[in-house]
Amino acid sequence: MSPRSLAGTAALLATLALTACGAQSQSQSTASSTSGPAASVPANSPSTTANIVASAPTAPVVPTTVQPHAHTGGTVVIPSGGFGPPAQVTLLSFVDPASGADQFAVPVAGDRFVGVRLRVTFGGTSPVQENLAGDTSIQDSQGSTYSSTQANLQGCPAFTTGLTLSPGKTATGCVTFDVSAATTITEVMFTPGGQLGNVTAEWDIP
């Protein structure tokens, strides 16, 4: 090949190389502009998704209907309030202080026993299994409420545990409370169904 041909070939190769480099540079520049970091979205942009924390559900509040107050010896008629059948409840006596039935039945040091003797008759059409001690509570002059305690009293037998009453049948028994020696009890309360009930009978003490 002649020197002129060699020179022409070399010039052609150089031109092709420069063209290729330019194309590669342009390609890299285009890729950088399209694959760079995404534009940030302002926090208050409509496209921003907020983290929403649902509120915890709260238990429904069951309204309590209080029957007119009675006194010791009085009978309160409790209508069916959506839980359980109707009932007739009589506060036969309020024993304060009360004595334990044996040496094992003693109140906490500094406390005293109080006894509530009730007569309960359920209506309706079906037998009722009821925790009568759990349905009964007392309240003091400061508005504090007390639940029953498991202790037998002298001369006042407790209700049978897990008692089942047929409609029209009557049960009589005592409910025991352990309260501070300095506490003044002002009310006895009975709510069929306990915490699930929504109608309460009340007797003022004395």
C-alpha cells in the first residue's frame, strides 16, 4: 500500500474514534440526567401519605337506672332492664357490726364485718342462676363502694353459691362485707347481673 493510502486510512480511523467518543459522552450525560435522585416532595404535598393511628375502642357505657330508695324492711321491685328477669328484693336486716361464725371468720385487723340479709324472688319464665353476693354492694358516707367478702356470720347463713332460682321461688341469705372500723355505711345496693346489670335497688341506712 502506498504512503498516501496509509495516511488516508489513519485519518479515517481517527475520525471514527472521535465520533464514537462524542456519542458515548452524550449517552452518559443523558443517563445522568434521567437516573439521578428523585425530586423531593414537600411534606404538605397532597401526594404525601400520612400515618394514621386508630383510636382504641372504648367499652360502651351501660346506663344505670336506680329504683326509688327504700329502708330496712322495704321491698323493691326491679323490672327487667335488658339483663335477666324482673325481681323483688327485700332488705330484711342490716347487721353492723357482725360476728364471724367461727374462729376462722375474722375481719382484717382494724376492720369490722357488716352483714346484709336479703330475700330475693325472681320472676320471668325460666330458671335463673345468679351470684346474689356478687349482685350486692354497700356504700359509705364518703361515696366509696364495697364488694362482698367470703365469710360466714353468726345467725345469718350465706346464700348458696351458684344458686339457681325457678320463677317465683324465694331465696334468703346473708352477704358479708369487711369494712374499716371507722367507716359509716349509708346504703345497701342490689343489681341483678352484677356489673352487667343496669337496674339497681337501693336502701338507705339506717
